[in-house]
Amino acid sequence: MALMTKERSSIRQGNQRDWWTAADKKNFDARTKVLADNFSAFEVLPGVKVNGKQTLGENIGDNGGLNIAFRALQNSMKTNPTGREGRFYPRTTLFLGVGTRVGIEHDARIREVSAYG
């Protein structure tokens, strides 16, 4: 994500030149605004909302990773179809796993912030 937001003007050998077209930048800005606005609506603590613009790089990375994982699961299911295993379907297990990881990271960050404030 850093390449796309901060270093897109760096090209080979460190020379600076913005290699995006005006249409590329406009499209990127429009798409990332949707994501930033969406995350800015999340309330992490009562009365405390995420700054979606500030967390944009991580949000793009997390969403991209989840998208790739979900597509990989879908592709795998085409050749190795499985039904419900135990209480959950495979896609449910994927999202529960991601949600658990995010919850653990969120809890750790809250504890870290609380320790200093």
C-alpha cells in the first residue's frame, strides 16, 4: 500500500516522477475514499471512531488479503468441494478465523494504548 499512496512517484533508481495518469489518481482517490469513509464509521470505543484516512494503508492491505483468501477458498471449492464440517461451512470458518485474528489484535492495541494513557 505504501507504494500506492506514498511512493508511487519513485521509479527505478530512486528517480522521482509520478507515473500515474490523472485518470489513475482520480480512480484511486474515489475508491479509497469509499474505504476510508467506511472505516471512519467504525466505533472502536464508545465515542471513539477510527480515522479511516489515517488507517487507509492497513485497511487496503487487510481487505486485499481477505479478498485473496476468499477467492482462493472459492477456487479450491471448485475442485475439492466440501460441505459443512461440524457446525460451519468453509467460508464461515474463514471469516470466523479472520474475525478472531482482528479481535485479538484490537484487544492487544487497546491494552497497549491503555497502558500509556
